[in-house]
Amino acid sequence: MLSDIEIAQSATPQRIIPLAAEKLGIPDEVLEPYGHFKAKVDLAYLDRLPDRPGSKLILVTAISPTPAGEGKTTVSVGLGDGLSRIGKKTLICLREPSLGPVFGMKGGAAGGGYAQVIPMEDINLHFTGDFSAIALANNLLAALIDNHIHQGNSLGIDVRRVTWKRVVDMNDRALRETVIGLGGKSNGYPRESGFDIVVASEVMAIFCLATSLNDLKERLGNIVIGYTNDRKPVSARDLHAHGAMTVLLKNALKPNLVQTLEHTPAFIHGGPFANIAHGCNSVIATKNALKLADYVITEAGFGADLGAEKFIDIKCRKAGLRPDAIVLVATLRALKYHGGADLKELNQENLEALERGFTNLERHLHNIRQHYGLPCVVAINHFTFDTEAEISLLQQKLAPYDVPVVVSRHWSEGGKGAEDLARAVVDITKNEPADFHFLYDDDMPLWEKMKTIATRIYGAADISADADVRKQIKKWQETYGHYPVCVAKTQYSFSTDPKSLGAPSGHTVHVREVRLAAGAEFIVMVCGDIMTMPGLPKVPSAEKIDVDAEGKVVGLF
């Protein structure tokens, strides 16, 4: 059996410029090629495109995952290829992979098997340099903050209340807490700080929510980096940093165009994590994809309690997007995991665990249909070790819910294995109109927004926070109360305890920290032990990745 990278390396991609013209009608003069098989698309050209009446936006989300993930990207790619095979003009919109998971535990984000986007190595390793640009813009602001303090601090920044951190696109637990400015007077003022991973940075969130270059610059200027001695906020605009930051990001803001193994076009642009940020690809890519294709397939990170909630309550709210349907990805292994099966035994038939774990899928399905008013297709992402008895049991469990259920074999068969899923998506968008609504209104207080998410989506009884956190939320309510909230919590559970599997109810969600993202225009509620700088596992994927004497990458999944 070929590995993912071997399948990708054996493919024969089309050159991106003729493919863009053939599939999307994009002329070559508005493409900026990065080699033969990837290119950026000019923003001015995209701005000039007219709206496309009747285009459909399909969100791919999932049940709560196992540590290996349940294949949302693979399903998104397979669905896109399946739609193309049945004659639908399709464009896929995905996030860019972070090097942290690539070299860590979860793996890359280019799909798998015969449902991949290519060039797979490039996409997973540096790609077009967008993440480097985001890190540089973030760290330029950090350098300007410390330089301003060193050069006299005319703004009166309180060095104890600088909230802006540096970032690096790598899992590195040693950088979570640091002391900077050591080594004497010439090196600045010593103070505590730390690093976040690039995908958790506010610059990444702004990048993915910006609608234009001007909007990007305005949002960057609104970043609050800390406070003065009399507790007044200091912005990136006060430091005159936002112009140079925008310069670093202006080329990165152009969406990246690539293709699947079956030559379906795909935008891959931006990549915030959904457990610590809002988990969606860029607004620019999604909105412009809807001008170029009849069906746009996008994904939101981790389970629907995180990715889908933020896609709807943050991205759709900010960008004016309205999804037409949701594909809820379920795997038998994840259902068995939520039913108590040991992680090492998930490839073995276990009907009892599968039945117990069904509650997780059930709650996600309820949330999608009842709280967001969206039609849903359940896609069983097929694995080679799935048994017919398990598939039959899951179909029986879903029968009373009047929801389309499709076994999708795109991993082994490519687009051909996803044609049934594609037809189900087309049918549901034609025959079951969405009654789309947000979970909460803009004018709901921040505390109540958080409580609404916890009680209605997570099944919690209540939320809690220490007095200083409640005080901070109350203070921000005056100026930022209309913002949505972005919950940072474990992806493995509806609760804040990663070991509380299935569909826990009646728990209390504790908000341990709050962070202001004034440029991204949301309030981050940090719950449980979630980290904004992950660590590497005991045996990281980096130990298996190598390059041979001919320059061929090996061991990359």
C-alpha cells in the first residue's frame, strides 16, 4: 500500500496557469506562479469579479476527533472531486498547514490517500511563505514595542502590562514562558514574555478575516499590544507599526491556487487552529471562490463544537457569508473512542463501544440543525478496517433522524468514491433550504455569549471564572461588548476535560483567562488547560521525515 506522499509524488499535475483558465476562467496575467503547480491570484482581479447567483457554500465539519483527526480535509477534497465528476463547477477552500502538527503528532493538512491537494510536500512545508510573512509581521510589532520602551517610552507603556507575544511556527514548549531583555542596558528592559505558535496569533486571525488590503491595515492598527501606567490601551497604530506590517503581508494576502490529484482547483489560504483561534481559511479566498464556482467546499477545524461554531458565529457574521449545508464527518474509530474503546484498539470491531459513542455524533447533529438551522449530510469517512456490521449499526442509529447518511470511500477511490456524497450534497441544497441563524445576537453581553455557547453547544450547566477574569470581561463589555467570543478549549471533548468523551452534560466550563483581539474583533475565552504554544509528542513525526540523495522528500505521511 502506497503512503500519502508516495501517492502524491506519483501524480501528474497539470500546470497551474492553463488549469486556472480551463477550470475557472482566470487569465494568466492575473496569476503569480510559484513554480509550475501553484500560484497566487491578484486581488484587484478578484475584486472586479461579479457575484455568481446561486453559488452554494458547503461547510465540512466533524464529530469530536481522536488525536489523529477524522479526515475533514480528506473529505473536503474527496467531495470536491466527486462534485467535479458529476459535472459541477467546484472550488475547494482549505487552510494552510502549520509546521507544528506536520513535525508533531497530527500530521499535515493536504488530505490523504487518493483525496489530496498537490504539490503535497510544498503545501505542508513552507508553501508560498504566507506563514513566514505572518510571523515576521507579528514579530516586527514585538520588536517595535521593545524598541519604543528602550528609546524613552514616550507612550508610557507599562512593561508589566505588555500583552503582545512573539510567535514561531513550531511546537516548542520551552518558549511558552520566557524572560527577554537580559544582558545589560543596551539590550532593553528585562520583562517576562513568551511565544505563541503562529496559527494562534492575532495577526493570523486578522489575516483570515480581512476583506481587503485596506481592511487588513486598519485591523492591524487596531491591535492592542498592552497598557500604559494609567491603564489606557496602546495600539499598533500608536507605534506606527501597522503600515510596515501590511507591507510584509501584502503579497501573502493573495490567495494560493493549487489542485487536487484529479485536477479540481483549490484555494489554500490562511490557517488558524480551531482549538485556540477561529479555525477557518481566509475570508478573501472563500468569498472570491463563490464568484468563481457553483459549489464551494470549505472546512472548519476540529469538531463542530469548535470549528463550525466559530465559522458561523465569527467568520460568517463578519463576512456576511451564509452556508447552504453542512457535511458532518464521522468515523467509526472516533465513535468507538467516545464509547470508551482503547485508543490502540480502534481498528477492531466493537459494536458496544460504537453504540455508546453515538451520543457524540447525535449532539453535533442536533447543534447543527437546531441551533444554526442548517441542513446536514452525515459522511462516514471509510477506513479499511471498518466492518459492515459497524457501518450497518451506525446507519440504524441514524435512521430516526431523517438525515442523509453516506459512506464515502474517497481515501481509497478518489472522487469516484465520493460521488454518492456529492449527489447527496447537491440534493440537500436543492430540496432542504437553510433556515440559517447565529447562536447569539451581537448585543448580547460577552458573559452571556460565552454562557450560551457552553450551555447550548457544549451541554454545560453553567460557566465560571475567577473574580479578576469577571472584572476584565465587565470592563471590556463597555467598549467591545458587541464582539463575538472565540473559545479556546480542548478539541477532544464538549467539556474542558479531554478525557470526558461522548456527550458530557451538566458540567461547568471554567474561563481561566480572557484575551482581547481588537484587530480581529473578538474576545478570546481561554478555558481549561489549553495551550497557545503546543509541545511535541514523545515520538514526533519529525523523526521520520527525511530527504534522499536526489532531493526527494520521504516519510512525510
